[in-house]
Amino acid sequence: MALAHAILAALVEASCSGYDLAKRFDGSVGFFWSASHQQIYRELSKLEDQEWISSETILQAGRPDKRLYSVTDLGQQHLKEWITQPCEPTPIKDDLLVKIFAGHIVPNEIILAELEHHQKAHLEKLSTYRDLEQRYFKDLQKLPEAAKFQYLTLLNGITYETNWLAWCNQVMELLNQTVEKL
């Protein structure tokens, strides 16, 4: 997926400024497609050149002018066409797995410390996802259609983090058993 598609997906929800888009991106699409604010701004220019988005300048007293970006009909059509195309599963690229694969060459405590570091980060991410679930998706039956699809991506994140933590606990238990035997 190109960053362009992630931006179109975020903008199709509602028009917003580049700054607000970057903030929205961090709290939604950014959970599964990362991009810096600079990358987002560069891509906005490209999308506008392709006429997939348009912008409107809003004059503001005492502050710099603001540009509101919106998906054009052409951009929405492109996004629809992209959605209909099959995509390949993304291969795993994970430094931690490479470290564990070769972990037998260092003391287990080093790998355990690395796992504890990652475990903390995954627990925080899961907590964030659970907070979002409680705040925005309490009653799934009453949600608008767009929100139901957004929840499906959140559900993937919750499932991923839960499974990752279960795997991490198994690995740590196995490594701790090995340490105790030594």
C-alpha cells in the first residue's frame, strides 16, 4: 500500500488541515501504517497535483492561513478501485525475531531483558486500543457503517497485541526454565 491510499482513507472520513490530518493519522490509520508528518505533507502535495484531493485556504486572523484538504471524486474513485484489487499478505520483518533466532549466542538474560522491553510496549499499545474501544465502540449495533469498519481495524490491533503478549509470555517462561536449569 502506498502512503497515498492511507491518506485518502483518512481524508475520506472528513476534510481537514494537514496538521489535523497528521494528528488524525497518528490516532487511526497510523496504528497500522506509519508515516512522519513530513511524509504526509509531501504526499498531500502529490495527491493535489494528481487531483485526487483538493484544498481550500481558510484565512485566520492572527494565525497563519490554514489549508483544508478534501478527497475529490477522482480520488474517491481511485481509492475504490484500489480497495477492489487483491493485496498480498505483508511479510514479517521483525528485529526481535532475528535476535531470538540467534539468541543462543548470548546469555538468556539479554534476550529476556529485550522481551520485557517489548512486552511493556505491547501492553501499552493494547491498553490504548482497549481505551479506544471503550470510548468509541461501546455499542457495535448502533454504530454507523463507517465506524463498524474502523472498529474492524481496531479489533485486528487488539487481537494482534493479545496474541503477541501470549507468545511473549510463553517465550519468557521457556527461557526462564532454561536459566533455572543452568
